[in-house]
Amino acid sequence: MTPLPVLNKESLVAVLGAGRLGSSLAIALDKAGYTVAAITSRQPTHREWLNSHITTGIVVENVQTAVNVANIVFITGPDAYIEKICSGVKWRSHQAVIHCAGAMSLAPLDTARVAGAQTGGFHPLQTFPTIDSYERLQDVSFAIESASPELLGWLRTLAEDLGGSAFQIESSQRAAYHASAVMACGLLSGLTGLSAEMWEPLGIERTEALRRLIPLLRATVDALDEKGLPHAITGPFVRGDIETITMHLEATANKSIGIRNAYAALALASLHIAKEQGGLSDSGFEGIKSLLSNEN
């Protein structure tokens, strides 16, 4: 395998498939002093927008055009299209090709690897709601992976230059890592939606209920940040209040069996963390565990 040239901020970078993540990454790279040589987007209006937000480089539709002018290429399209994008490109042996998927191994980049390029993964543990969410790359963790020590070092430096920090991951660990991310983000949002729908008997619609729940959510996140686990957990599970839990199970079942099952399953799976606070006796733990187990 041909070694890469010296990797630094002057290395020419391309970002392929610049949606919300790719656009935010390209802008962050530019602001951090990296040389963004090319970005691709299939949408003319988005290409115009990118041109107005990037100080260097070309914004094009053709992927190969972007690849031809870069040493380091990020593929930031949807996970399902990474392999298709990669296999449709003619790679050079002195390039590095990096995807930003959380759950996927480096196998979708095999076309580039076989051509002699070095491959890697660079996944920011963050969500990007808009195309200009570049500030969200500050203070986040990046899962990095590569068989190349040089590329791995460059990715670690990049994470730090973007205001975050990196940790190394192997392909075999990615599914568990990404499941954790989804539980803490997407599923948390879904759980909050279910919580808001529990307000329907009060005559309060989900949107309004969500507005009222958000201060509680913010306080919970603050407690997680300031106190950590298990001390951020509150409620009947840390007190061993089985009567309240029984009422909760009845109320959630009245809403739907699915919500009741979700409540019971989540409570059961996290009960050991609640017990770590020390306020839940062994008998209380076993009683709650038995109650919740019977609901699944």
C-alpha cells in the first residue's frame, strides 16, 4: 500500500454528498483552517448556498470531479449509499477515503482500499438538524477507525481541531456503539413523544405537553452532566415505591399496551442503575423486578 503524503491542514479535502452532516463538516473544516478543495451536492440551490459559506474550493455535482482534486475524501451521504458512491469512483493510491457512518464497518470502502487508498471512519457523536449545524461539532466525541496509523493520527488531530476529542473503535464494536447513540438520541426523542401523549386525558395535546416537559428534560440532562449516574436518576425506582409503579403500569396500559410495555421494559432494563443509589433494598429491588417482569 502506497503511503499517504504528510497529513496536515494543507492536505486537500473533499466532502461527497454534503447534506446536513457533510455541509456542517465542510464549514467546520473551513473554519478550522483546513483546505476544503471540493464539495458535492446534487441540488443547484444547495450548491449555491455552499459556495457562499465556504471560502475555498469548488462546489460541484460530479463526484469524480471532486475526488480528482483531493487527497482526503469524506463520504457523508446516507449510510445505504456509501458503498455505491465509493464503488462509482476511480481512486488513486495516495488518497484516503473516510466515511462518517456510525454503525457501518469499513467494508463499504473496499473499492478504494483495493485501489490502494487508505480507508477510515470518522463518526461525530452528534445530531445535525440543519445544514449549518457546524457549531455542534464543538465538544463532541468522534469515533475513529483506520488500519493506517498515519490516517488514524490525522483523524485524532482533526477531532481536536474541531473542538472535540476522539476515541478509537473497531468495526466489530460499531453496532453496540451506534445502538447506544440511538438510544440516547432518537429513542429518547421517541420516548419523550410517548410521555407527551400521556397528557391526552388532561385535555392537553402533544405539542403543548412537550413544551411543558422540556424544562424537566433540561434539568435531567443537567443532572446527568453535573451529578452523573446513578445520582441523576429520580422517581419511584430509586425509592422502591412499588405502589406508584403499579399505578404507572395501569395508567400506561390505559393509553396503550405498547406504551405500558415500553415503560416496563425500560424500567426493568435500568433498574440496576437505580439500585446503585443505595435507597432501594434487596427485597424492594426483587419486588419491583418481579412486577416489571410480569408485564413483559
